[in-house]
Amino acid sequence: MTTYKVEGMHCQGCVRRVNEAMKALGIQAEVSLEAGTVRVDSTDEAVLLKAKDAIEDLGFDVL
């Protein structure tokens, strides 16, 4: 499991958008608004890159 710190998520709508993007890619993830994180259930570099790119494509910053 890999955890990304994500800036810019401010509401449940943001969480929903990230969850939908992960689901569309077939990636298991847990999004926490309170912690400002996305935990991706993978250690595969290709999957992690897809997840990171998808989050950034939504307009959020992955730290």
C-alpha cells in the first residue's frame, strides 16, 4: 500500500471525484479528506503512476 499526500481536496465532492477516477482505472484506493491522503492498494510502479496522474489530472497536487 502506498499513501500519497494530496493538497486541494476540500469537500466530499473532491473525495467522490478521486474515488470515481480510481474506480475507472480499476485501482483500489482509500481517500481521506481529513488526512488529505489517498492510499493506493498497490506497490506496482505502473499502477502508482496511473493513480498519481489521475489525481493530478483532477487538479489536485500530489506531494
